[in-house]
Amino acid sequence: MTLRAEPGGADLAAIIVTYNSAGELPGLLGSLQASTAAVLAIVVDNGSQDGSAELAASFGERAVTVVATGANLGYAGGINAGLARVPAGLPVAILNPDLAVAPDALERLLGALHDPRVGVAGPRIASPAGELFLGIRREPSVAGALGEALFGARWASRPAWLTETEYAPSAYRWAHQVDWLSGAALLISPACVRAIGAWDASYFLYSEETDFARRARGAGFRVGFEPEARVTHVGGASGRSPQLAALLTANRLRYFARHHPPAAALAYRGALALECALRAWRPSSRLALAALFSARVRAGLPAATGAAAGTAADGARQKELAS
């Protein structure tokens, strides 16, 4: 099979959101060229300054559709720009640019979607050295956040209610239903795409996949983990800047606060603050702690530089966590 920019004969569409990703993108596009599934590749460039869009275009307009947004819309905003170019009826893969997919990975994810109850399927992700990426996640809870604060990756076999991340290696060896999966690599069924629509672009980065999975489950779809679909996360060990780490923490709280009463949100904020305080030797944790309590600090975190196509409630949501 091969990459193609025409929908005819494509098994799925792949949306790849890039931002200064020229170093990683060729590896992903090369792996898609070797895929046993026919891929309609759509590269959405979020205002890169390193020639990412030009690099994607060099694969040829018959192979890759390039959507240049002219600004950094964020991950969800970029996905939405790509969705606008997906023909109706195609499954949609969401792929980080720093991935490489095994030749049969997308075909195996397509197989998971043969069950009409599955709306979202995700693969097993590992580093180039084979280190497992812990992409299976549980719906956020106060007890789970407290467990993350106190134990982190230690005590991998602790009760499920005491963690938001699945740490047990055995859970990554069998196909099963989960709450949500890392947004680095997902395949979404056509029915789920139609039912859920746009991703919530009020999340610039992080928690947008948590939100999407929650809405998918609310619409009656399952989120499935498929361990036989293998993906390599080439950039998985690169770490995060303190600003992005703080944004991750702030968005965890934003997401939780949207779906729980104020008292529960306050308890969740406390659990996140404990996690940051116990790791205060890290600059990222100190900045994240400040972001939990300071609107000024949150205002300085990475944010969209252009108009992103979010949900109808985005305008009101900008006021969240203002206090």
C-alpha cells in the first residue's frame, strides 16, 4: 500500500498535526508508506518555522495533503482543521509526528473497529528501545490523583481506584475496553467521528483526548486497547518543558472541574498540589503548583495563536479557573 492524497481506495485518513516537526515527520510518513492499509495522509502544520510543511509537501501532492493553518491552533485545533479535509465515511487516525507505525498496525486497529461498539481504538506504544509507554488511562478521580501524588509509578499493582494510569505491564498484553488512551495514536470509527464531531480546541494541549473519549463513551461507544497494533514513539523520551508540564497539570484540573461539583474540584486541586509539592525540586513541578493557584501564571502558559475551531461552549470556558 502507499500514501495517497485522493480518497478513492483509502482505508483510512491519518491526521498528523505538526509544529516544528521536520526532524521526526519523515520517519512517520515513511512508515505510513510501508503500511498494509491504504492511508489518506493529511498533515496539518501549526505555523512551523522549521520547514515542516515544505517537507511534508516534498512527498508529493499525490501522497500527502498539506494544510497550513498559518498559526498554532493547538493539538485539538489542528485535528479539527484536518477533519475538515476528511471524506465522509473514512475512519480517522490521529498520529503524533514523532511516531513510526508497524506495517500492520493500522490494519489491526481497523480490525478492532469491526466491532460497531468500538468507537476509538489505540495501539501499544513503545520507545525505540522497547520501553513500554503507559498510554492506558482511567477517568480522573480525586482518589486516583491522590494515588499519583503519593506513589507515582511505584506500587504498580495498587488498586485501580488509586491511580489514573495503568502501570501493570500485564494490562498491555491483552485487548480490552478502557476509559481513555493517549492521544499520540488513535483510530476513530466513522460512526464515532459523525457522532462526536470536533475536538474541544479550548484545550491547547493535553486533556483534549480525555475529553474526546468521555464524549465518545457518553455517546455509547467503547474505547479499545489493541496490543497487537504496535507503534514506536521516537520522541517519547524527550521530556517536557516546565511550561508544558504546568499546562498538563492545569488542564487536568480544568477537565475535572467541568464534570464535577466545586467541592470535588477543590479536592482534586489539592491532590494535584500535593503531587507538585512532593516533587518541588523540579522546576516543572514548581511552575505547575503556581499554575494551580494563579490566573496570571496560567495566562502565561502556551496557548493558541490563531482562531481554532472548538466547541460551542469554548467562549464561556475561557473563564474557567479565573479565580
